[in-house]
Amino acid sequence: MDFARAVLDFEIYTRGMNEPEALEFLGDNEVRWRGRTLVYFSGCDYFRLARNSQVVAAVISSLKENGLNVAASRKTTGNHKIYAELENELAKFFGTETALLFPDGYFAPIAVTQTFAGEFTHALADEFAHGALLDAARMLDCPLQKFRHHDAADLQKFIAKCGKNSRPIILTDGMFAHDGSTAPLREYLKILPRNGMILVDDAHGAGVLGSTGKGTLELEKVGRQRIVQCVTLSKAFGVYGGAVLATRALREKILARSCVFVGTTPLPPPLAGAAIASIKILRREPVRRKRMFQNLSYVRTQLRAAGWETSETPGPIIRLPAMNEAAVRDLQKRFLAAGIYPPFLKYVGASAQGFFRLIISSEHTRAQLDRLIGVLASFKLAFGVRKP
Ligand SMILES: Cc1ncc(COP(=O)(O)O)c(C=O)c1O
């Protein structure tokens, strides 16, 4: 194929288009793009469970047993028993009283804020909070203020401004997908008034962070009092669907008040079956998390040896420093020449000009990691990059 043309096309694809070109996923770590098979260091299927044979078998078996769709809200005739089974598995995995499922992770925080509409006086969101949280904030019927990314001191200033009789709610991602950093929940709790709440969208932390994968709360060693954690099943668990991890009382309150719960068809039963299988795998095989962090540590160490500055964020994500256009183009070319899909993206809110983000999975082979490191080492030799 015309390689120079492919590079040019890639640039057009990453810069201009609203709907990026389709990728074909092959096996655990490769994609097909424009006729080429390339190693993949993107996407958030951190443990590659989306293609795991037990998870796929669970889809097929549940499809045969339950069909594709309940075609009704759980509030009416759509409440299949598999949903309670999945909620019990989630509650067991995360160590919560209950869980409540939603069709996807985007809906979960929205359901929480619908439930609390009118109860808080101020919504305070991290400036890089995911769109799901910003949409969720609109349901609260109170003013929204953004505070500086990760910055407890800035947050404290806004809390102080809220006034004596206020009741604030803080909205933040648990783990941030642009660089694998996490919200300092312990610090936020210290400055949160007693009647306040923190809503954590832990789409990326769930299954990944903490000693048993319970997510950012476990990593930060904080309890669940005054914190509500929302998760997705579409990343570490490799399936689809969302959930709010809740006390029984909160679950009841959401059931009574959330339009999202009343007005949506739940996730297809085969996906619920797959999610059950996937949660069991992650509980049974903590070695996957261990392997992922070993891979991460290997890549970080080698990149540092090659002269890269990589920050020590808790998540399996390495964000490369900002680069000028010529450097971006050069590195894209090197990735393609080495048979790696260029992990370059523009992330809403995090960086207008785009950046390289490496996602390291538990299933990348040493040879694939070495290929990645080789490209970045040769680039570093050839090209200076400015500090982030
Ligand atoms: C931080 C965050 N929250 C929520 C979502 C939405 O989750 P889902 O894809 O399950 O709707 C995403 C997904 O990309 C996300 O990154």
C-alpha cells in the first residue's frame, strides 16, 4: 500500500472528522486499519475480556436461554431475573449492599442526579469531568461551578464561597482517562461539609484500581459514606452496561425517582450473562491486574531509560508529553512503520491539539511492549520533545 498516503490519511482522520474511521478488531491486541494489521495500544478493554472465550460462551448460552431483549422497562414487564443476579455479583465484587443496573455507564450518574434533584445547593465539578457528569449535573437544579483539575485547594475555595447553609455535591471521575490520574477523594472528603456528597464516575477505575479492583475508592482507602460510585461494564469488564453501587436505601430512592430507570429498556440479557462471567473472572484471576501493572511498570521503566518523562499515575495509561505538529507527524509515521496503530487522540476538555496516549493491557505480550518501546526510543533519539 502507499505508506505516505496512509500516514496522510491518518492525520486527516485524527484531525478533521467527527466520526472516525472504523477499525476491525482482531484477537486481543491487534486491529485492521486500511488493509494493515497493527498492534493496538488504545481502547479501555484493560483485561481483553471482550473477546474472552468464557465471556463469549456466556453471551451465547444466555442468548439461547433468554433471547436478545426483554423489550420493556424493568418497572413494567422487563425485570428478568438475570438482572438481580448481575446486581448481586456487582455488589459482591465491589463490597456494597446493592447495585442498580442501567443500560450503560453514561446513564448511571444521570440516574443519581435525577434522584437528588433539588436537594443540593451547589454542584462542583472537576474541570475535566466526563460529559456524563456534566450532563448529570444539569439534573440537579442548582448552579454548576468547575474547579481546577484534581485541585482540593481550589475546590475548598468554592466550598467556602457556597455559604453556611449550603449543601454541595462534588462531581468527579475516579480515574481520568486522559492520563490515568485519579481524584484525591480522601482530600475532597476532608473539606466536604457533612451534608455534602461526592458523585464519582469510576468508569475507568472500576475493576482496575485498588488491591482487589474495587476502583478509586479502594485505591484512596475511603469508605462509602457520602460517596456514590458509578461504574461501567464496558471497560475493565469488557462487556456493556452501567451501574450505581448503592446502599439499599439509595437503591430504593433511585427506583422511586429516576426517569432513566423507568424509561429505558435494560441491557440485553445475554450481555448481563456475559457481565456475570466477566466479573467472576476478574474476581478469580487477580493475576490479570498484577500482569497489567507489571506491563505498565516495564514500559514506564524502559521509556524513562530512553529519556522520556512519564508521570507515575495509578492507572494503566501513559500520556506522552505535548508535541508540536512536526513531532506528532514523525511519531505517527514511526508507529505505522513499526506496525502499531498510532495511539493519538483528541480528548474532549483535556487537550485541544491532541496527544499520544498509551493504554497498557494485561494481555500485551513482551514482544509487543518492546516494539512500542523501540518506536518511542528511536523517536526520542531523533526528536526533542518539549516537557508537558
Ligand atoms: C469517564 C466515563 N464515564 C462514563 C462513560 C460512559 O460509559 P459507557 O460507555 O458505558 O456509556 C465513559 C465512556 O467512555 C467514560 O469514559
